[in-house]
Amino acid sequence: HSVLVTRFVNTVMRWGKKSTAQAVFYDALAIIATRVTDVDPIDVFTQAVENVKPAIEVRSKRVGGAAYQVPMQVNRPRQQSLAIRWILLACREKKGRPMAVKLAEEFMAAYNREGAAVTRRENVHRMADANKAFAHYRW
């Protein structure tokens, strides 16, 4: 009965196949339960999403004839949706294995602060840090 789980399942879902999305998600949690015995799989999932959430992002802002990458803070709902999207994107880029296995591996990697989704977060933070000089263009 977690809102985060519901949002994640709804984001995994494609073409209205919710039962398939739920099966994939809960199979991934079952895989995590077999590999990591000391931590609850839901806690692994929740912490993984927390570790992927970005605190800051860059947005394009046109000033005169130039477009600047302006660093901006990310509000909580967008942090959560970006984290979910990045985890799923990382899973969908990997080929050759069932989605539940890829999802479980990405959850465990994000839980340990590694993996493609966390790398994407770090790249966004690095880009925001590099464009700190344009922070005064916020709207």
C-alpha cells in the first residue's frame, strides 16, 4: 500500500498492462529477497529511489540570442519521477535478460550508490555545478 510502489508500477506499465507491470516489479523484489537476506526488499527499493533522486538539474533559458544551461533546484515530486524514469531507462537500455532481473540488479546497484541511474544523477549534478555561473538567470 505504498504510494511510491504504485507510482513505480504505473511507470513500468506499458500499453495498459498493469498486471504484467506488477508481476515484473514483485518478481524483482523476490530476486532481491533471495540475494539480500538481511534487508527488506521494499527498503532496498525505497533507498534505491532515494539515492537516484537529483537535488539540482539544468534547464535551458534563452537570454538574447544565446541559450544558457541554468542550474535549478528540483521539487520533490519531480525528484521522484526523475528517479523512477532514470531507473527504468537504465533497465530498458540493457538487453538480453528478463525485465525483472534487470530491475532487481538496478535496484541493488542504486541501493549501493552505483549503476547507470546513479551515474546519470551524478552527471546532472556535475553539469549543474559546471554551469553555476549562470545561476543568476533563474526565473
